[in-house]
Amino acid sequence: MNFHLTEEQEMVRKMVRNFVDKEINPYIQEWDAKGHFEPSVLKHLAQLELMGVCIPEQYGGSGMDYNTLAIVCEELERGDTAFRTAVSVHTGLNSLTILQWGTEAQKQKYLVPQAKGEKIGAFGLTEPNAGSDVAALQTTAVKDGDYYILNGQKTWISLCDYADHFLVFAYTDKNEKHKGISAFIVERTMPGFSSRAIKGKLGIRAGNTGELFFDNVKVPKENLLGEEGEGFKIAMSALDNGRFTVAAGACGQIQACIEESLNYCHERKTFGKEIGKHQLVQQMLAKMEAGYQMSRLLVFRAGSLKNEGKRNTRETSLAKWQACDFANEAANDAVQIHGAYGFSNEYPVERFLRNSKAPVIYEGTREIHTVMQAEYLLEYRSDKPLPNMLPSWPFESAKEEVQ
């Protein structure tokens, strides 16, 4: 594995960092305090061709590799988790899943405008009583001629009020348990669809999160993604991509904690010297740096497997678990370094701490990933190549299929 960024990757990193410093950091404290999601950020990201970073060019994307997507997510979360989350959901959970499982007609209709940033995609799996236990979902899809009739509810859905297209998972046959789940592409404009934002969140207050409601929504049969009963496999493959972007974003949050803490260590003095001179403070900084470097290696390892078109569920799970835990610890230490000032929004570290909790929970809780890693070691779990793997990078195979 080459641990150095390519010239193109370094260019992307600098571009996103400059964007974050100019378009997000000056306003994020205000957006967070007001619970305001700023949609113009997504338009600017589309203008920078960052809404389809690792989507092949023939489908409207930039055609870059998966580790470049990781760099984009890292730099975005250095600004705020809300905007990394938007890219994670739009690109990682939705667009890459359509690329992997969609028909050519579905790719042309939905993937191309999403990769260009003309339309926004989101992901609807979690329900009020179905989180880690995916098979407990209650949403149903009943075949009726040329349509499926969807009824049910989803919750904790990012971009609920702004996305144009949603990947929605529902039972087409409850008797088959998880093998009876199917996936559908649902448009916001379909009659019977509605959404509602969730207020009062601990963190990611500058993000749009909420509920989706389906009241006899008629979804054309051509919007079935994959085959009936493949929904669980599709959801798990989507989570491999979503978890990858979450892990990459966590690296950015650690980096933000380091930067803010270093600045404060040089600014604040106690007992006649900068607080950075105190060994216990140095210990916390050293932990942040170790967490950052280890997390980034795990993320790039998973990204390299993605670039080769190989299954990476185990590696991505480990990266997501460890990076999110390290980010949570880094944010907690950053608040501690700032002392009483870390307890107020005068400094951004209190926002980092609030934001750092959600990624430890969503897209597989810390506990779920712990069990997964143990089951791999015990050989209770093993990974086989999925019938529809993402094309390896560069995307010659995908281009040949289209031609």
C-alpha cells in the first residue's frame, strides 16, 4: 500500500480544506446554535464536482478512487459532521448502491443527476423499532399490478427534508424474515410521501435529520432495486460504503480537535507557562495524534480493498468502530484541555464533543462492530464476494459494460 497522497488527491484535499475554511467554518457556530441546515453548501460541493467523487465519469461522476472520497469526507468533517454526513448519505449510502445494484435505466435516471449534484439522494432503513435489528422493520411494499404500495415510517433519516430520491427498504414477504426485504427508489414527489425534521438533537444540529412517512405510496415496479428479497444484502452492501465514509469523517474530527487544542495550548498559560508545557496535556495531545494516524491507516486499508473491487465488510467495520471511538475520545480530551472554556460555545470543541457521539451509534453501534470483529475471529462469520460488487478502480470494467 502506498501511504502517500497522489498529486490529484493532494489537490482535492487542499480544495476541500479551502472550501471548508471559507464556506463553513465562519458560519458553522451560528448554524449549529440555530439548528439550521444550509443547503447552499451542497450546491457549492456540486460545483466543485464533489457529490460524485468516486462515481465513474460515464455516470456523471468525477471517476476518482475511494480513498479520494475518504479525503473529501475527512476534510468536510474537519469543518462539521453535518456536511460530511450529507456526502456520506448521498454518495456512500445512495449513489454507490445504485451503481452497484441498479439497472442501466435506473443509473441513467437517478445516478447521473445525483453524481452531478443536480439531485440529492438519501437512505431509508432505520425505523422507530428497527435499528440494529434490521429484520424488525415494519414498512411494507405490496405488489399491485405495475406498482408496489408502500406503507410505513422511517426515522433518523439524514437529508429527510432536502433529498429528492430515497432508497427505502420494506418487506415484500414478511414470512421470509430478512430474506423478504426488498429495496426501492422512492421520489419525494410521489403522492403519499411526507417528511418531518427531528428537533432537540444532542449534536449535528447543523444537519437535517428526521422522519419519512409512506401512506399508500405507489412506487413503479421499475423502481425496485435488485430483485425481490435482495433488500437485506443491498442494505448491508450500502452500509459498507456508508461506514467507510463515517470512518473517514471521524479522522477529520480528530484533526479538528488537534488543531483547536494546539492553538489553545499556545494561547493559554498556567503557573507561568503555556499549558502545552504540562505533561498531562501533552499526553492528551499524543493520544489524539495516535488515534488520528491509526484511524487513517484503517480507512485507507479499507479504501484500497474497495479500489480493487474486493469485499471489505470486516475491514470497514473495524475502521468505523475504531475511528469513531478515537474521535469521541479526542473531542472529550479537547474539552478537557480547554477547561471551563471548553464547556461553552465560545470555542468549537464543545460542538465537536456533541457531534462525536452520533457516529458511535449510527451505521452500526460500537457494540455491533465489537460483535462483528469477534465473530470474524471465532470464524462464526465470513465474507463471500457479493454477486454485484462495485467495479474496481479505475473504472474500465464499468465503461466496457456500458459500451
